[in-house]
Amino acid sequence: MIAKARLDPRLRIDPKRLGLRPPGRSFFRRPTEAVARDLVGAWIARRHHGRWYGARIVETEAYLGVGDRAAHSWNGRRTRRVEPMYGDGGHLYVFFVYGMHHCANVVTRRKGDPQAVLLRAAEGPGGAPRLLSGPGRLCKALGITTKLSGLDLLRGGDVRILLPRRRRRTRLGVSARIGVAYAGEAAAWPLRFFDAESVAVPARARGVQVVP
DNA sequence: GCGTAGATCGTCT
DNA sequence: GACGATCTACGCT
């Protein structure tokens, strides 16, 4: 018999107790870089068997759509996989890479403008700094797979983005995106954002520009 | 701490 | 048929 998938109990949260609330659609329709910055410090929440799990996002990357060679939607590429990126801001786009990892993205802008923010790392409420450190691990820890791609994060589904009522003060780091060397000039664009004080942000973050 | 190799398969050419 | 918005293990320093 196959064991039932289980999420790590250290990720259990009570969104109300944490003072978390969902942003409106307009939050996600803003310019992608702004959304990417503001998602650092936001929470991703996941409902699993009726219980809420979640983590504080500490690393993101912006993908700017048709003009961004690093984006799956570059040059207007539109396939079944990428289709969710063409949806309205506030949808989830999940893809599968390297034969074993999933990556979660939050779609930005409006319907027809395929931009998104990749969630690269998060910090759980109960320690375990490496549990969600990296896009693949983040998805694994929260049970996010391509089955959830296209989900509307604002329509009461099992995955939501929540903002803290009081934003924690953190140093925001900025750098080029990871793993997009093939993207020509776009590879150097400073579209990666991270909480420079987070233990969940990988070592390669060191030595890059930090915005006060 | 750093560099490299191997895993493994959906997606697109 | 090639390769990827990654991760881990392992060897070396």
C-alpha cells in the first residue's frame, strides 16, 4: 500500500493568528518586478486534508514575458504548459524540470500578458531552514505539482498568497537570476529578489547588491 | 568551502 | 533527440 502524502507538521500555520490576509487582484496585476519584491516577506499557504500549512517567502525571481528570453513565454511562446502564464494576475503557474522538480510561479499583469514571479525559497514557521530552500524543495515541501497549474489564487482554492498585516523589516537583496545563462542579455537583468537576512536563502546570494 | 557529475522525464524542435 | 527557471552526493581543498 502506498503511504498517504503528508506535509511536514513544522509547516502548520494558523493564518488568522499570524495576521495574514489575501491581497486583491490588483496586487498581482502590477508590474512584475514590484510584485516580485513585495512577495519577499509574503506567505504562501497550502490547505492539505483540511489543514493549513505555510511559509514566509524569502526569495523570488521576475520573468517579464514575451521580451524576456529567460521566460517560458519568450517571443510569445504559447503551449499547453505555459498557458497559465497568459491568464490574469493572481493565477498559479507550475512547471516540471530536470525530470524531478516542480517550480511554482505567481502570474502577474493581466490576461494575455504572460509574466510571472518564480517562488525560489521560503522559511517555515517552525525551523528547518533547508526545507523550502530552492524552488524544487519549496514545491516538494508544500505538495505543489503541475496538477495545480492554472489555479486561481484568489478564488478560495488550496493554495493562496497572504500578506502579513505588519511587514517585517528586512534587507532586500537583488541579483541576476539563477540558472538562465542561456538567455543572452536577459541573463544579467537584476530580477532576483531575496531577504538578505534569511537563513533559507542559499549561499550563492552572498556578495550581491543589497538595497537598503 | 568549491566543483563536478548524475539522476530522470516532460516539453518542444 | 536535446535539454532544462534543480538537487544531491561525492571528491578535493
